[in-house]
Amino acid sequence: MIGKVLFRRKQVIELLAGQHAVPAAVPEGELPVLTSDVLIERTGTKPLVDVLRTKLGFPPEMFDGAVQPVIAAFAEFVQLLPATESHHHAEPGGLFTHTVEVVNLALDLRRGQILPRGAPPEAIGEQAHRWTYAVFVSALLHEVGKPIADLRVVIRKGATCTKQWSPLAGSMLASGATSYRVEFIERISARCELHGKLPVLLLNRFVPESILGWLSADGALVRELLSHLAGDRAGEEGVLHELVSRADVESLRRNLLIGSRVRFETARAVPLSTQLTEQRPKADDELRLDQPDANASGSETGGASSTATSIGAVAPATEAEEFLEAVEEPMQAGTGTAKPAIQESPRIAPMLSPPVEPASIGAAKAVRPSAGGAPEAALRFMGWVQQGLASGELRFNESGALVHFVPEGMFLVSPRIFREFAKVHGEDGRGAAKTGDETQLGKGVQRQLLRAAWHVRADKGVNILTYQVVRGGRTISQLSGVVIEEPVRFVNPVPPANPVLARAAPSPRESS
């Protein structure tokens, strides 16, 4: 049966190739629609695809019937689309390259796992191949809907016929398209919801029915697989989400360090690091987060007065409550030591994204100044946060982390995160911190961040928000800090909210 399926698929590809051959000259600004073999060769991922045969450890007939066709179908579906608009894997073919990297890394991590967890030895041996295959397909489809939600793909059939590609209608190759162009658009919530279900739909399209039936013998595995692909909260607690998320982070980290910096000509967004470099003409103003300049000034103000006046931002914070210490002591009586506030929970990989220009924020444009109008210290600080999240040096959503994600945005634990930045880079990000009053360290950069007006403000203009750490229905501690609204301007995709953090009721100073 598998042989018939493969032969029939080969016939379809040959028929399409004959009827809709790629023209010798693709129209300017468009990309050719390619078969899977050509795509794999063009993206340079053949070694990564070939090694999957060894990493999966399946019998040859199972790999040829259950794995190779799925990879080919995925390649022909995503074609040369990018993974992001202007950051990691943003080049043509970036989405496929990133996905194959995540598949390989996730399978490497799977080899160190005994799955299913907690099962008796006989069940582990019987179900090992099913769980390995589930890791493979979870990694392959883990984010296919998110990049496509940010794109408008216009396909060409023949010399004059063009129309928008609908992913629900199947691949561009199957539709008879010969070329296509990629346009980046503003993300629409309804479109995101639709493409959020795309991985589940593609599971049913790409994976042979016989393999789906084989997987369904393990009901718990299928439930976790579907929850993971659908992005449900239940799926985020499973091992599939854990392994894929860790692999995603590593693929991102490697690409940011040594990956291609090529972007589509139609990309609108410019990386924050590029904005920082281009907007300052002086060499000594260059962002040097890795090598602090010992001769640079450690001024706490960093030109704050003139900057604040020019952008009409909030007045500098002078009350003590605007620079609160993080509170992590237990709130129960009779306990002598602090409990861990937030347990480690691997989440979706943070991806660098530049601040969104006001024109693309709609009704919020009046309170969202562009990156070009924000204080340079604020830009330097957010660049540091971005790089730290991408490299893993700044942890998030776990105990002791300086960054958490909450329903209101990206929560920066204050003043600890500002002090960590100022210790190395100074109050304006240009050099080493000044020696002196330790309690004032980081206050200057926090002021500059508040002047950028990216944050959520409570009643009466209070800039610091407080969150309770809740476990088992009890509040065990609390954290205070600055919350960056709409964090997708800086981190994309935005990780899920930390489930143990809940916004605290307004304090008397907020409501009075």
C-alpha cells in the first residue's frame, strides 16, 4: 500500500511539473514554485534531512512511507517563505531551514528521554517509536501557522493570472502556480486564530492515514499531540511542547550568532540593532553591549532633559514608589526562608522583533512613540533585553528570572533588571557604571525607559505594577516592576503568560 501511495504521489508531481513548468525567467520580485527535492537542495538542508533517517531509527520501509513523504509535503507547502520578517531565518527558505533544524534538535533531546514518562518498562518499549514519531511531527508543524499569518502570498498561474494563495486550499505546487511573491502585512486577530489551527489541519493532510491510525493506539499521546499543535494550554504542560520549545530556542540562538542576515526586499521591519546603528552618526555612540567602554561617561541622566522635552514624554519619576525593590519573601506567617516564587517552565522561544512604528498600531499610535523618538538609553536597554532573551542569558517565566510574561505584557522586575544592565553598561548603555550609591544604580535607565512610554500605567499614572505569585490558591509572594505593553514590538512570538503570576489589586497609593 505504501508503495502505491508513493508511486501515485510521484505521478502527481510529474504531471504538475509537465503542465506547469517553472518559466525560464521568473518575473522580477517573485520566487519560483519548486518541488521538494529542489527546495531541499536550494536551502542547503539536504544533510539535515538525510541524517533524520538515523536519528529516528525507523525501519527503512517506515521511514520511506511515513517520514519522507511528510517532509516533502511540508517543503512544498512552505516553499521559500521566511520564518520571520527581519530577524532569525528571515531569508528565502528560512521557514523550512528553521523547521528542519528544530526537528533535528528535538530528536536529539528525545534520545535523552524515557517516554512515555512514568510508564512501565514493557509499555515504554512498545510505544517508543510512536513517541519518537510524535516528536518529529510536533517539531515539523510547531510554528507553520504563525509566519504565514504575517504574510500575503500572491501566486501566479501563467503569464497574467495572479491571485492570493490560501493555505487551506493546499500547496502552491498542487494549485498549479509557477511563481509567487511575498508581502508582509499587519497581523489580524481573526487571521491568527485561523492559522493557529493550521498545524492540526496539516497533520491530517501530510501524515498518512495508516500512520494516524497507528498513533491513535496511544490515546494519551494523540491528545497531547493535538493539544500541542493547537496551542492549547494543556499541550504546553506536555513533553512534546517541552522538547520542541527547547529545540526552537537553540535553533534561534545559533541563527542569531552565525546565521544569514539576508531579508526579503519587501520586509518592512528593521532590526532594532540596525536602527540603533543607523540613527547615530558618531562612532563613539555605537552600541557596545559586549565590550563596555571604560572611558565613556556613566551619567545617570544621559541627556534625559532634552530628550524628554523633545518627545513630550512622562515626567521623570521622583517618588520612591516608582523604583520599588522586588519583593520575594514568603507571606505566610511562621516561615523563615523564602520559597521559590516561580517554577522553571520552558516556553516558546523568544524571537527578536523591532519596535512597531505607530502607523501599524492603529488606535494606539498616540501613546506609542516610534523607536526613533525614544531615548537612546531606552533603546539600548531594550536591545540588551532582546539579546539576552534570544541567547538565554536572560531567563524568563521561571524562579529568579528578571523577565516574565503576563496578560498585560512583558514584566520587567524592578529595580533588579535595571541594576543588572547599569552594572555592566552604565545608565545610558555606553560604558561602565559609576561608583557611588548602590541604591541609585539603574535608576537613570529606568527613567529613560519610562519616558519612552512603552509601558502600562496604573491609575493616577503610577508606573510600577505589582503581581502576586499564586500557588494552590494561595498568594506566597509578590513581584513589582515595569510592564511593557504589546511586547510583540520587541519579542516575536510572545511566550505564554506565566500561569502563577496574577495582577495584584491596586494599592492605596494607586487608588487614592
